[in-house]
Amino acid sequence: MQPYFLPYVGYFQLLAATDEFVVYDDVKYTKKGWINRNRMLIAEKERTFSLPLAKGSDQLLICQRRLADDFCPDKLLNQFHGAYGKAPYYDRVFPLLERILRFDKRNLFEFILNSICMIRDYIDIRTPITVSSGIPIEPGLKGQDRVIEICQARGADEYINPIGGQKLYAKEDFALHGISLSFIQSRRLEYDQGQNEFVPWLSIIDVLMHNSPEQANHYVHAGYDLV
């Protein structure tokens, strides 16, 4: 998977469903995706938040992008404070956010990977994370061929991908290499957001602000199906 900044609960369900999670650092950064942005709940409406990036070529890899020099953690922390200051688990989650946003690295990949690892540990997911550039595979491979080669390099007998990957990957192609292919489908998740109408699939921070780490762990481990 690509690294995503404070992604929705489904990202962590995929992490929890696997024995090893490989995160891409050596693929091209894609604009207008979810690598450096997500959504929070402000005044009962979803709002996008993001990490500002330094200017760079469209051909740069994720590991070659950097946060903008004027990135101010306090500005983003103030947004989260205004959004969730009255949430039941604010006192536990806001210090976690402070440690995430005050991380001293300005490389985009390192910054996001650290955030993923910190949230993984907070909700007690035990899955190890491997960085793709450290896996020796044939250079130049893309898409499904690259995924299969990574699986073979790691000795995997099953590959799990989000449900959207059904358009990209074929079970029969993986089977030819002795690998089963499964897709993870998140079940609809609702919890008390302190308002009338529930807004689904926000950043994992929304889940953590309204639920204990133990309840979040339950959502992560029991809130999906494999197909």
C-alpha cells in the first residue's frame, strides 16, 4: 500500500489482517490522492486537512518529497483541537497527535510512516511494517507484476488488497505463482460522534477521539470481511 496520512479505519483493518504490511516508498507521488491529506469532522461537517508539501517535479517518488518549509504543526493541531476538544477521548488522543505532528523529520515518507506506526501501536496492532525499497526485486516492474514479485520475495502465500483492487488484480494470475488473492471489505461502522447524523469514513483520528483504544482495536480486527 501507499503511505497515507492519518487514513480511515479501513487502512488499519488491512494492516491488522496481514502478517506483514509492505508500504511503498519508491513509487511516484500522486497529486489529489490521500497520501498527505484526509478528513476530520468540524461543526458536524467533514473538512479536509493536509500536510503542505515543498514544490517538486511530478516525477518525484514519495520518498523524494518533503514537507513545506513553512509547515506549522501548531496550525494543524489547532484545527484538531477545535474539532475534537470536547470529544470523550481527546485527552488521550491529542498528545498522540502532538507527537505525530512534531516529528522532526521533514521527508514526506518518513513523516507519514512514523504516524502510521504510532497509531498502530496506540491501538495495539502487532503487524510488522516493511518498506518496499528494501525488498530486492527486478527493477522496472509495475502494477500486478510488482506486487507478485514482492509477495514471492517475502515468501507470502496470500496477498490481501482493499476491495477496490478487484479492478486491478486477478486471482488466477496470483494462483499461477502459488499465491492466493483476497480482498478486504470494511463493514459499515457507526459510533457516537456527538451529533445527529453520522459521517462515515473519516480519518482514524475521528474514531480514536470517540472510542477507547480497546474499542478501536475491536473495530479494526472485527469490522471487515475477506472475499
